[in-house]
Amino acid sequence: MDRLIKHSDDALRTIAGTHGELPREHPANETELPELDEKERKHVAGLMRVNHAGEVCAQALYAGQAATARLPRVRKSMELAALEEEEHLWWCESRLDELESHTSVLNPVWYAMSFGIGAAAGIAGDRWSLGFVEETEIQVCEHLNEHISKLPRQDERTRKILQQMHDDEAKHANMARKAGATELPTPVKKLMSTVSKVMTKATYRI
């Protein structure tokens, strides 16, 4: 019951965007706000909205996997990774506020879908669950690298946020690999990539 209440609370906070400041220092604390024209502002906001939605999915994915993980050490790893993803949520939310923009209205849909996928992966077995984490984080790192390359040259503030997120996601992928992740079949990887592209296009605008 305690775990159910905690997962419900985390879900509501994630969807509502009510994460407060967390213990780890904001990666762009020492960086000034860049001057952006209206087109640049909207573009950066779109990218950060996508990244925020990705973190919503990650929260749901880890929550679903933690709820069905069989080994306590795997459940603990999922919960620790989710805490860092929560920090990413706060960083994205704060940057969107600075850009006078908003998180995606589709976040409840992404959360529900990702929680179901995470729970199903956990039921399939911890090695498959870890394999799903590894592949997800690998694809997220690729998206973050792409977004970093698309930022306006002067937006060092957003760049530092995305770079720290990239480092954390790479660490999560490595954690899953070392914990015994099973490599996913190629068709599954391609399906994940296709779903990600659909989500990205929709979330960039709404």
C-alpha cells in the first residue's frame, strides 16, 4: 500500500509539473540567460518541451518497472534512476518557465503509455526490463545530442542542462548493462524509435 501511494503521488507530481528544487545543483546556475529572438525562443521551448516529455516517460517507465521488478536490487536501481530523472524534470520545467512556455498537454497520455510498457517489461523478467532501460537511454542520448546541435549558439544555459542530462542517461544505460540487461531484438528497437519520433513531432508543438 505504501508503494502504491508513493507511485500515485509521483505520477501526479510528474504530470502536474509540481516538482520543486531538488538537492543536486542546477547545471546552469552559473550561466546567464541568453538573449533570444522570438523564433529562437519558440524553437528552444519546443526542444525543451520534448525533453520534458521524455523525462515524464522515463519517470513512468521506471515506476512501472520498479512496481513489477522481481529482484530487490533491480527495483532499487530503478528507483535511484527515477530520482535523477526527477531532477531532469525540474531542470526542464524551470527552463520552460524562463522561456515563457509550457509543458506538453499530452504528458498524461505519455505517462500512462510508458507506465504500462514499463510494467509489462518488468513482468517479462528483470533482464528484459533492464534491456529496455538500456535501449531507451541509448536512444535518449541520441536525441539529446541532436537537440544540443540545434540550439542557438548563444544559448549556453540550455546546452549545459542538456549535457548534464545526457551524462546521466548514459550512466543509466551503463548501469542497466552491468546489471545484466538482455539486448532487445532489432524489430523492437525500430518500433521504439518510430514511437519516439511520433511523440517528438507532436510534443514539439503542443
